[in-house]
Amino acid sequence: MVFRKHPFATLLTAALLVSSLPANAAVLGILGGKKKKEEAPARKLTPAQNALLDKAITREAATVKVIKERTPLLEIYIQNMKPEAGVVQVPESDEQYLTRIDFGKHIGEDSFARNDIKAKEDHKIGGLFKRTLGFAGGLGNGLRLQFNPAGFARMLVMDDEDFSRTYYNFGYVRNEFLGNVPTAVFDVTPIANKSIIPGNSKLAGKFIGRIWVETRNGNVVRFDGNVSGTEKDFKEYYHFDSWRTNVQPDLWLPNSIYVEETDPKSPTKTLQFKAINHVWGYVLKVPEKEAENTSVEVEGATDVSNDAQDVSPLGAQRAWVQQAEDNVIERLFEAGLLDAPGSEFDKTLEALASNILAYNNITVSRPIRVRTLMTEPLESLAVGNTIILSKGLIDTTGIVTQDGAQQAGDLNAALAFQLAHIILGHRLDTKYAFNDRLLFPDTTAFKRIPMHHTDADNEAAAKKAIELLNAKELVDSQKYFGLYLAQLRARVDGLKALNEPMIGDGIVKNDKDSAFWMQALVPKADKLDMNDLKQQGAVPLASFLRFDPWTDKLIPMHSAFEPILSPADKMPFEIEPVYLKLSYYKAPAPPADVAAPAPTAAAPTTAAPDAAAQPAAAAAAPDATTGTATPPAPQN
């Protein structure tokens, strides 16, 4: 590769860190540039503030050590922006990137390749790394990028070599709550003439910005700013805001990072680009000591083999299909691509899917399960009787209304499309019932498990989905999702990566007109009007779900309602800044002593509109005080 001489150059394109824009005079002065500026005298810290900083330095070293033992997943999604009358700016182009990273090496060489011809061709010349290189090199109307091999690590841990008083000055700013966590805020600047030592690349590039230190144990929970280095190699990093989550007692790990840079030539202060980096799956690499001494004895089991019934031929076929389904779902979860099972919101989606069947008097052989794909591209898929919706699709349909009908309607339509595939018998390839077919590296999952349907199957499923939505209890879903599609149509030209499915079925057809599979719903919606402040077709990314990066469990956000005051407030399908409600770690409740027996593979499920199914019709309705969806009680 072009950057092979740098040990972790491939990671740099993902983070889009460094530009050739001149650094400001203050930064150059601090870092030994030609122009120097006098440093303002720092306010003297109190003994308590010094003690807290000493804790923070110690805890940061411990955090870096833990991070380097892990190999989580990293997703970077970037939107290059352009001015747009009436709404200030809109995405002009975008890029999405997913990889497994090894913090011990700063970056892994393997990326998750998409399952399409273009991805296979790209893989021959460097995969998604190469594609990201091409994007980064052309970003921003002639903006010339140069890359710093240590840059990405700095976005996650400030300084992975030596974050200490030897190289940094600290200035107290204020006390501030971030969510439920009390913090002390400090400004951090490299010490002049110590942060850059000629010939010592390990010291080239130091954090400059602001840190938030939680006051209980001294962990850094948030930091924003940039990283500067030698004039010879690079001028200035892009600005970033990095947030951490308390995933275990006294352990805060990187979760989400927001990046943006303003176009200096824009009189309207349009952003040059903005990006969001998500990190999750920290337990994908379990330390060996945690896997040792595991008992293989089966405890508390009763032998009932003599009481079991023989399996009929049809039951055997259904059991074989379910075995393939379970194998694929388990493999995708092991690769870090699916959320953890059992989330309350997944149960809400399962209830919605059951209602669709009930309102149409349709019976399926097994219950419908729903899981969430952890990535941003808008897509869905059906694996046997398991429906998977992407987090990006769920987030952008999370429109807050008084009765929750619009969000529920959008989700009904998305679920109906994959339910139609199940009803029409577009079944999973049963070759995956053989476990050896799933023994491959995680990073090849998108190529080795192609789940997308054919165009003919998608056409048939779209027609069937609209039939399902004709039920009187669901008919309003058509106009809501039609408006969502109309909003996507207005943005699709600048969102190619967001509409390129990674493993399943996209919303957009693979044709030159970029029509939708469910295009017939668009005329059923009100005409899209960005100036109508009461109309909202779609919301920004990350608007509804957040995740625990340690357990991979999805959590609906309980955000306050914010009224739309101008068309620019709508930001459909756009990246938005990160602002997490932080809280201290709480140990999960112990599991119940006795688990309910699992249903047999061949047990049929008859969907009927009864009392148990009714709560799901309003499952996505927002709470009157929080404006967010309240999941229903789990159904038996």
C-alpha cells in the first residue's frame, strides 16, 4: 500500500484526522513553530484539584492498558457538506467504514468488506481502506490531506505514550455535571519545547484541548480539542469530541467520537465535513484468564429423552431451517454485528411484527424474532424467521409525535417488507445448518454470509408488504413511510454510502433512477415541504438508540423534546454532535433461578388479534413526559 512504511497508516484514513490547513498561531507557538506567542499564565491549582489530576493521570494509564488488550469494532461515517439555501447545509457526499481494531497495534489490517461486486473489486486493491483513501484524498474541494500514523489513537486516549505533567500544563475551568456524573473541567496544553523533540516520533503529536474528569475516582470521561505535531509532517488535526462510557466498575472506555471542521472559505460558515466514530464490542476479545476453568458439566438438567416425541418430516424440515437460522444469527452476533439478544426494544419490534400478522390473519410456523444490526447504513434483512433492522434505519425513523403513530408506522412498514419475504417463502439457504460453513474470520462475514434477496424477490416482497399494510389498523403506516421515502429521495444523491447495504436489502433499488422498493407508498404521503415546521419526514442519525459498548445492548434514549424553529433544525439523515447522558456503572440484576423452557422448533405460532397483542400497536408511542418510546411488557 502507499502508506506501508507507516506501521498503522491504514487507520488514518478511517479517522480523517489531519489537514494541511495552517495551524493557528497559538498552537504553532506552543509547539515550537516559527511564530511564537506568549503563554498566558495558568491559574494556580488548589491542592484538591492537583490531587484529582494526579488520579486522572494514573487512571488514564490504566485505561490505556485495558484498551490495548481489546479488539473492538470501529465504525466511521463521514458526511462532506455543502451550502444549501434555506437549511444552511446538506450532505454532498458520504463514506462509511467498518473494521475490527487492535489497540495494541493501533489498527488491524482487516476490514469488513461489503457483499457486492464493487467491494470485491476494491478488496483486491486494499478493500475499504483503499476506498477510504480515495475519499479522503478528494475531500473538501481541493483540501489536501496528510496523515499522521499516531493520529487515531489520540482520538481515543489523548496520549497513548505519556499523558503526564512532564508534557502537559493543566488549568482549572469549572465544575460541571455530564448527565448524572459530577466532573471537574480542565484545559490541557502541551508544555512548550517538550511536546516536540526532533527525531523522536513517539513525542510528535500531543493533545491540546479540554478534559472532563469525574470527581469520584478521577477518570477522564470526555475530552475535546485536537492533536498537533511537527510542521514537517502535518499542521493540524481535525477537531474532535470524544466520549466514554462507564462499562465496568471504575472503567471508562471510548464509545462515540464526533469530528467536524469548518470550511474556511465559506462565508456562511458551512462545515467542511462532519463524522461520527462509534466503538463497541470490547468483549469480543476475552482475556485468557476469564475463559479458563470453565466447567463442561451439565448441572440441574433432567433426562427426559424417553418422553420425547418423534419428529415428523415437516417438523424435521422446519427444525433444519431453524438450525441454519440460529447458526447465522449466532455467528453475526459473535462478529459484533448484531446487538445483544433480549433488549426491550427488540421485544417491542417483535410485538409490532406479531401485530402485523394478527391484523392480516396470517399464521407462521415459528415466532418472529427481531434483532438490530449495529451499523449506520439503511437496510433490513430476514434470516429464517428473524428480522434484522439496521440501527441507522431505526434511528432515522424515530420521529417524536404526541401519539407515537409516525414512528410506529415507519417501523411497521420496515418490518412488513421483511415479513413479506418470510410469508412468501424466500427462505434462508439451509447450507448454514452445517456449522463448518461459518468457521471464518469475522471480517469476512459480509462476503461469506450474503443475506440480500434477489431483485425479483424484493419486488414481490414490496407488493406483499403493501398488502399487509392495507389492514385498517396499519393503513396509516403507508403515508408515514411514504413521507420518509420522499425525504430520503431529497437527500439520496449525497448519501450513497448510507444507502449501500452491508449485508441485507437496502431501501433504494440498484438502478440508475435510485427508486425505492416500496416506491408505491410515496404518493400516499403528504407532499414533502421543508418549510413546514410541523412536518418531519426523517430525523438525524443516532436520534433514538444508544448502545453499551461493553455488552452491545441497545438502549432507547429518553431525550427531551426540542421544538423545530426553522427548516435547518430538521437535519434529516445527518450526523449530529455527540452528547451522552453519562452515569456510573450499575451491576445487572442477577438472573432468575428457573428459566422458562424454550419453545420447540416446529411449534406453530398463530397470529391472532387478542389482548396480548394489542399493547404492541402503541409500543413505539412516546412517553408524554420524555417524548421517547416506551417498550411494552415482555409477552409470554
